[in-house]
Amino acid sequence: MPINFTGQSKLHVAVIMDGNGRWATERGLPRIAGHQAGSESLRRVVRAAPELGVSTLTAYAFSCDNWKRPAEEVDAIMALLAWYLADEIPRLLEDRVRLSVIGRRDRLPEALVAVIHQAESATSGCDKLHLRLAIDYSGRESILTATGQCAGRDVTMERFEQILAATNRGGAQPVDLLVRTGGEQRLSDFLLWECAYAELVFTRRMWPEFTGQDLTKAIHDFRRRERRFGDVPAALANRPDTHSRERWLH
Ligand code: IPE
Ligand code: IPE
Ligand code: MG
């Protein structure tokens, strides 16, 4: 069934790319093979996203809590991320995808930080899709950092959202749809503020098996839902969208 783009077509979709380790273990492979396969899923999803009306895709690659994992796995993930970004630059340019990385940088390996800068500056003029990769990211920490910048000031909700967007680099708008693969039904500290009114889709499919088709299905599901933002359905039909992305800084 073709997707009906009437109504909102510039979606912010967030994905919690979970299940890499289990996917690999089930196949008798080392967990890092799952992360490697997961990087190919991300490539597929980035390719599929613009035609589905997605203008921003924020993908959770590594959380602040993921540092708890064995050093061997963490090192391999860091190396894989650096390799992925370096390898991806020509494809991002070809597909007009702007890349931003959100999260802390002070604990990342220098080589990864260097390639992040390289990918961000190479793709800064791209306008078809904004891909935000969350690396060493924590929603709680982002909110705490933004709050620190408000100290002693009486800030409005709008101003706070602007400060939070700047804290995260690469801006932010409210998340419209959050998809989590791997079967768990939790946020794991991802985009806590931005997901205030996000529609949630949880799938049992492991991230390495997630395809553009699965994203299409999730967006179909999203488009069938009625978002009320606390209002009554009838009022929504006659009112401009008060949750529009104009309120958010890019
Ligand atoms: C998500 O997959 C990727 C990262 C957190 C880096 P996992 O590695 O959490 O995979 P599972 O949940 O153990 O299967
Ligand atoms: C969330 O997955 C982080 C990423 C996908 C990068 P986790 O596997 O770390 O989350 P928990 O531990 O199951 O909550
Ligand atoms: Mg996991």
C-alpha cells in the first residue's frame, strides 16, 4: 500500500538499534559481528528514509551506559564507528545526507573524533536527510547539561528546548516516531525530552535484520495513529499544530 503523505511528511524518526549481540550469539558469532551487521542495517535504513517522508533520523549507536561493557567490545565498537563514518562519507554525499553526531566527545578515541569532524564538515551542505548518530549519548545527561546553562534564569519551555538542541549539537525537533528493535520495550536513556509525545513502535526483529521494508511498516503504523497532544480529537482538526517543528532550533 502506498504511503499517504498528506499531513505531516517531514518526520523525525528515532531508532534504538538494539539486538546486535543476540543476533550474533544466536549464530555462534562474536558480538562484534552483530555490530558489523548492524552497520549495514543502518545504511539500508538511511537509504530508505527520505522516500518515506523522514527528514531527520536519529540513531542510537552507543549510550553513556554502554561503557560498562567489556573493554574488548567497547574498543571494537569504537573502531567500527570510525571505520563506518570514514567509509560512509562518499555515500552520504551522493545521497545528500547531512551527518551530525550527538553526545559527548571527551571520552571518544581521538581517531573517532577526527573522523566525526571530517564527516560532519563534508556533509554540512546536504539537505535530503539529516542523520544524527548518538554516540556516548545520555538523555538524562543532555537535560542536566542544558539545565546547568539555565542557572539563575527564568527560561520558557521554548528557550529550554533551544538550549537543549544546542547542547546536543545538530539541533533537534520533537521525535514523531521512535522505533526500537530487539524486543525490549524501554527507552534506555534515549531522547527523553524529545520523545515526550513520540509514538512508540517496538519490534522483536533484531537490528541486523531490520530493513527498509520494516521502516515502511513502522511508518504505516505511525500514520494510522491519532496524535492528540493532550487535546480532544475534534479540536485538533481546526487548530494549527502547536507542536510544530518551528518551535525547535535547527
Ligand atoms: C545494540 O545492540 C548496540 C549497542 C548497544 C552498542 P546490543 O549490543 O545491545 O545487542 P543485544 O541487546 O545485546 O542483543
Ligand atoms: C540501548 O541498548 C543503547 C543502544 C542501542 C545504543 P542497550 O542494549 O544498551 O539497552 P539496555 O541495556 O537493554 O537497556
Ligand atoms: Mg541491547
